[in-house]
Amino acid sequence: MFSKLAASSSLGRIALGAFLAMASMGTPAFVPAAYAAAPMHAEQAPGYYRLKVGAFEVTALSDGTLDLPADKLLSSSSEDTRNALAASHLTVPVETSFNSYLINTGERLILIDTGGGALFGSRLGNLVANMKTAGYTPDQVDDVLLTHLHPDHVGGLVKDGALVFPKAIVHADRHDSEYWLSDENKAKLGDPDGFFAGAVASLRPYIEKDRFKAFDGDTQFFSGISATTAYGHTPGSIVYAIESEGKKLLVIGDLIHVGSVQFAKPEVTIAFDTDRAEAVETRRTVFEHAAQSGAILGGAHIAFPGLGTVRANGNGFDWIPVNYSTEF
Ligand SMILES: [Zn+2]
């Protein structure tokens, strides 16, 4: 129907003219279908997103996505979770982002969290490839700041037992390193999800080379880069503040996992929280601060690039993703 219409239109006549000209020049009249059969690419793209925070350059890096059975993991009822997701046109399991943030201060290159590496199969472990696509190499990284020591944040530190970031010093809050690197805790609590084993396998190569430094709570690292305690999700969870020229980015790690549910209802917790009540309190405190200050948030599991601001709305918050922009 459409082709019949086109053939009788002026556009159709132009196409016919071009066809006749090609035929007279000896060009094949019909292009075999195989010529157009470019393979599809299963992976998501792009794998990085860049913005300026004052004078600092921030690059969000995707490590990949996994399907999260949110209805089974969140403290809200399965029905409430499904309804909240449905309002955002989502279903369970929810395809969930795993984001890291690379900060170039002009003097130092700092990576916040490293993704899951090889600990989660082939769907994670894309961080290094995306870092290279973004124009950086792992051996340029001066410091790795960890929001906490769960395997999807530390797994990218090593590959086949070797340091992925050979020049870097790795930093984490002492409450987390003492908790997750403890053989005693592992024996006492068991390790059904491999969280303890994952932390040890990822950190030990750096500890052995004296490249791991634990810090104690609120810490100023370098000009414009600081840690604030955000305990609850794990005993030593941290929010990192990136501040330059009056602009502020807060890299919040796992302060939130399922945005479609937990922004509106910050009281909803997830099974991975070590201390659920503390996790809720911390989430509210950080979001309230962000809503008042206008700070940009960078969330490890908010849909890539995981960057945006929050606005207070009743007992919860609205999420406003950053505007896509090529000029800063
Ligand atoms: Zn996580």
C-alpha cells in the first residue's frame, strides 16, 4: 500500500530515476538482503556519561545491569512493590544499573566503586572497557574510594587475582573493612551470598602490597573530596562529597536500590541492609540535605548514569535526572 502510494508520488519518481540511472551504469539493480544484515549488539550503550561539577570532570561508568527481584528483596509487600513499579511502567525482576564514578580533579584521578568484576557473571564487569572508551586507563587511577565492601562495589578491583588499578591506593571506612574482612564474622554469620569471601578476594591483593588504607568516619582526602558517614546499609557505608566552585556531587553508593519504590517511600528497606532502621534514617538525612542544597546525587543502582537531584514531596522525594547537556 505504502509502496504503491510512493511510486505515484514525486518522491517515488525521483527514486525511480535514480534506479534507472544506476541500472544504466551497471550497478546491481537489487541489493542482496545480506548486505544490510548488520549484527545487533546485545549490550546497552553508551557505557559512560560525563558532566562537569565546578572545575572537576565527572564520568559515570556503567559496569552493566542485573535483574533484581525487587518484590522479594524489599520490605514493602510484594503487591505494594509491584504497584509502585507499575506506576513507572516497570515489572519484576527490575533491570538494575551498576554505576561507578570517575572524578578527574585536574590533579588526581579518583574512582568511586569498581563494579562487580568477575563476581556476577558476564553481565557485570564492563567498567574497564567503558573507562577506556571514556578515554582513561586503569593504570591512571590514583585512588579508589569505596562506598562499602559489598561484592558489586569491590569485585572490579582484581582480575585473575591481579590488581586492576596497580597505581591506586584503595580507601574504605574502617567499620566496613573490619566487618567484611573478619574471618570471625564470616564464621559466626555464615556467608551464603559470598559477601565476606568477595571482599577478602578483592581487597587482599591490595592489602598485601600495602595499597589499602582504612579511614575513620568523616574524612577530608584531597581538596574538594571528602567522606561522610552514611552507616546503615553496611556498618561502614560512606557518602563521598565532590565539591568545586560552589557545585556539589554526592556519590551515595547503596543509599537507595529501587528508585521507583524508595524515593517516594524512603522507609522501605532491602534485604542487603545490615541495619535497616539506621539505613532508613541515613537515607532520609542525605535526601533532605540534597533537596535543600540542590546537590547532584550519584547512585550506584539508580538507572544509568544514576545522576540527578531530589525534591521533597510529602513524606518522600521525587527524583529528577540531570539534563543531558554537552556544555558546562
Ligand atoms: Zn550495590
